[in-house]
Amino acid sequence: MEQKVITPEEKLQNLGFQLKEVRPSVGNYVSHVRVGNLIFTAGQGVDEFHGKLGRNLTLEEGYAAARQSMLNLLSVLKYELGDLSRVTRIIKLLGFVNCTEDFTDQPKVINGASDLLVEVFGDRGIHARSALGMAQLPNNTAVEIEMIVEVE
């Protein structure tokens, strides 16, 4: 008996997530650039979480902010590809965390995005990554993430 393949969109739905419309750019740039089979995204922050980790926000809130940032990025991919099944590999994430200078758990915050990618794409979602602390991010957003993705 043939087993039904669950699409990334169905996995997101099973996790209780729904992709939104692509957020408009707030400057002279685009949400992504495709070069051959690679997509380079602009950074995506979050509207739901503002403030600094280590002062206004907990580690758990930072993790949730990183998941939301990744959902915004997946919306960009869905817009470009029409179907997230066309993603062949998540190559790299660059995660920025708005935090106090003594906050050192940036990797644990960005795990919110990394964990979601593995939940949705399995082995195709395993990626290289950098997680950096920032003195400030645009609009006081808690997290901003950009990524490089390989597609069919």
C-alpha cells in the first residue's frame, strides 16, 4: 500500500501554523532574489515580539519570535515557488537577536527557526547557521533572520 507524502504546507498546518501574505519591503530592496537554483532572502523580522532579550523578553519569547520570523521567510518562499515541496535544501541561516550585551543565548533563540525548518523539511531543513547578538534591530523587533535556499 502506497503511503501518502505529506507536503511542507500540510506539515505547517499540522503544527498549527498558517503562512501569511508576504510582508511589504520598507525600503529600496526586494524580499528575495533568485539566482539559478538559489534563493537569497532579505531579513524578516516579526511584528509580534518587540524589545530586547535579556531585558524585555524571555528566552521562550525569543524562540517564538524566531519561529515567527521563519514563518515570514517561508511565506516568501511560497510566494516565489508556489509549492514548498520545491525546496531541495535549506543551506544557511543568519539570525540576528536584539539583546542586552550580557545575553549569550542567541543560538537558543535562533533554534526556534532551525527547529521549525527540520520539522517541516526533515533532513532537507538541516542547515549551516550563524546566530548573532545585536544592540538594536529595525523597529525594535526581537529577531531578524535571512536565509539561502536551494530549489528545484
